[in-house]
Amino acid sequence: MGIDYLIGNSFTTQVVPLSVNLDQATSLIVERARQLLNQLIKDRGHDKPPFLPEEFARLQGIKKFVKADLGKVSGVLLRFHDGYVIKVNQNHNPARQNFSCAHEIGHTLLSELKLELNTENIEFRTFNPQAHAIAHSKTRERLCDVAATELLMPELVFREYLSGFGLSVQSIERLANVFKVSIRAAAWRIAEVSTEPCIALLWKPHRSAKPKTLRLAWRAGPGGKSRGKANYMPVHTLVRYPSKLHQAYENDTPVESFKLFKLNTVTKRCPMESRGFGRKETRYVISLAFLDR
Ligand SMILES: [Zn+2]
């Protein structure tokens, strides 16, 4: 979660906002992030990762980054008449701080676009009168994450490194190190941009169910659009002990298995690779399932 404050003069130019749906907004913010990225690549003369938030600062009018104890907040964007200041939570690890800073840069890009989000087709099932406002703000946050992802892990460069390392759970950590992002962010990005269709899944211990049960926390890919893309879901999202996934949870070695996935009415058995990451309470398993193997 981030908080974004506006301080000082706001822009006085009259701009008619562009009314867009979620997919259009996603394309526009990615396009704007790519412009910034291309500018950076041109300036430094190479496209070798990492792409650090500090490198984008001058191009985007960010005066400085300040590390501070922000409690539960990841990052804050402060707008002054002569530029921005980004505050980032010093208690988070460097990979997470990078993502938080890139997310705040995403806010500066989003505000340049002056979009009027048409949330009618954005999913929310509630009778809460504030639902529209909440949907709008959730959508803005999601769009800034999309921008952050493109800035830190540019699609083309990331795909090139992925194909160099090979599509495998073994590549997640290497990619995270090269691009200075978290394991989770790298895994999610693999599913989004991989040429060979794959799904990334994150499993965590389910505290309230039977002991040692693992539950699906999220899944990603292929493609990053909100609709119209293949949306495979594992048939079982709770996994009882013992299992191959538990084997991955208990050791650091990758484990191969098969899993059933559902797409509409079709069920498909896909090969899957899983590996455990993190320690103790924060231990989790990431799987990559391969749709065409
Ligand atoms: Zn935000």
C-alpha cells in the first residue's frame, strides 16, 4: 500500500481527461513507462539491467528519495512546485524498496496521462456506496504497479534474459538478482512475458485448515491484460500433506510434478516445477506450470 500526497501548486493547464477502460489505461501506462525507459537507455547508452528507480529520477523530475520509517506504508510521493520527493520505507528489503519507488514513479506517469477511468466494466460486487471510489483507487494502484513492473523489468529485456537462463523455477532467483526485484515479482513477470505459455503460482501454509495444508495465494499469466486472455485455474487450490509441493516447501531443491488446470470446461494436466523460498514464517513455494509441455 502506498499513500500519495499532493502538495503545493497543482497543474493549472486545462486538459480534458481521456475516458478509458482498464485495458486501454493499462496499454497507455505501459507505453508511457516505455518512453521513459527508452529515454534512460538512450542516455546511459546501454540496456543492461538493473533499471534502478534512482536512474529515472532526473528524467522524471524527482528531486530525491528519502528512506524513512513509514510504518505499514511502502512509499509516499510528495509533489512540490519544483519537483517530486519519494519517501520509501527503510524497514523493507532493497528489492521491495525498488518496487515501491518505481510504483511512486508510476504515479507521476499516471498523472501526466490525465485519464478518466471508466470503471463500469471493472469487477466489484458490492452494494457499498463508496464502491466506485474504492474501485477507482484500486485501479490506479494496479496501474502504478504495471508501470513499476515495466520500468524495473522491461518486457523485451526481461524476456531476453529469461530465454537465456531458460524457463524454469531455477531461473527465478537469478532473474530477481539481475533485475534487483523480489522473487515474487520476478515469478509474476515470467508468467506475463514468457514466450512459452506458463502460469506462476504462489503457495503458502494455510493456518486455519488441517496442519501443514498449503493454499494457493495467487497465480499469474499468461499475458497481463484484464480480460480475453487464457485464464487457467488449478482444480485444487488447497494441498494436503504429504505432497510434492510440501517436498518443495521443506527443501530448497526444485521438485517436479503434475497438476490439473481448468480453463472454462476443459481440464488439462500440466507439468509443473516448484521451489521453496524464504524462511520460517515467511516460507512459501513458487510453482511454474507449463501449458504446452
Ligand atoms: Zn500508490
